[in-house]
Amino acid sequence: MGQFYPKLDWAPRALRAKATLLELACDTVEGYFYNVSMLDDGIRRKLFSPRFRKDLQGYHAKEELARHFAAAPAEHPLARAQYVDLKTYLPGDILTKVDRASMANSLETRAPLLDHQFAEWTASIPSSFKLRNGEGKYIFKRALESRLPRDILYRPKQGFVVPLAAWFRGPLRERVRSAISGSLLSETGWFNDGFVNAAFSDHVSRLRDHSRLIWSLLMFDAFLRDVHQAPVSAAQAPPLRSVG
């Protein structure tokens, strides 16, 4: 179904089921990888230049996740996914954002649920106490029922989505155009310039939602400007397999 279901970037979120269907068809490692990835393999193949794909020598980022899944001291898929979260997503994404945002405002933050003794204890709890009948954090919520109103404790998750797609078509449009058509990204030799420009045009014309791709390129361009002050050529870059 995932292969035949159309990619409905323009449709309401409830109808954009292609990615979910493709993930359901994967094994545990691949399903996890595609769930946390910014881009799918099809986009990567078009985005990367032939030379860069050759330099990768068949390497795929999911190999790193597979290594952690194999090392997970658990059998249940949920427990193994949580172990991989602790090794990758938590320190490399969520906690990094908290640290940067708090330090930018001279604040010291603490995450009490990550106390190592508490985390070790929760890791030993059977997965059936963590996810039950579609209810996540089951035992945690039950433990807090006497302290929090039920409508607060069991309300649907409320995420915060930054309207990147609209920004890239509106107030940030020229900034994006300048970044993707500039020399910094092109001189790395890593990207297919034709596809990058076509993806931006498709996004602006609302044919596709390429906001994740554009965001990644915009941040990489900012990295080159702010950290290196010069483009990193393929010849100057460190060996790909040694990059953490």
C-alpha cells in the first residue's frame, strides 16, 4: 500500500499516510530509521551528487542505528527502540535543543526523569507497563492520577510545529534562494545543484512540501558560513566513516 499510496503533501495531515505505510512495511531498524529521518532514500539519491554517492561506498546512516539495536540489552521492540533513543535521539537532538535554548538565556536546566538511577529502574519495567492499549507512558500516568486532573493527564499530545513551509514561501523565500543558489553549498561537491533548485521551485509553487530538505540545506549553509567561513570541499572533508 505504501508503494502505491500517493504522496499528498498538499492534503490535510490525516490523509498523508504514505510515510506511515512505508514504515509499517519495514523491519524494526528500518522503521525506526525512517521515522526519525528528515529525508527518505529517494530524496537522498536525487540530492547527492554522483561523486558523493560514490564516495559513500554504499554506506547508509541506518547502520549506526542497527549497531545500537544489536547492542540493546533487551528483546522487546519497544525496549530496544528506547535504548536506541538513549544513545542517539535524546543526546543528539532533544537534550541538545534544551541545552542550547537554556544556555542562550543563561539558564541551567535539569531533567529529573533522567536521573541515572531512575532511568535504570524504568528500563527494567516490562514494556506492557509503558504502552498498553494504545496508551503511552501507561504506568507513569497511572502513578500521577492522584496528583493531576484526568483531563490534563490523558489529553492528546500537543506538539508545536514551526510553519517552515509557509516561511520558505514567504518571509524567508529570498534568504533560502540566496543560500541554495550560492557557491558555498555548490562548492562542497556533495549536492546535485539541479535537483536542489528544482526542489525549491516545486516548494514555492506548492507542488511539493520540501520544507525539511530546505531547512537542512539552509542550516548546512549557515554552518559553512559561521563555523568554517569557507566551503568544505570533498577533498578537504574528513573520511566519511570517521564522522560521528
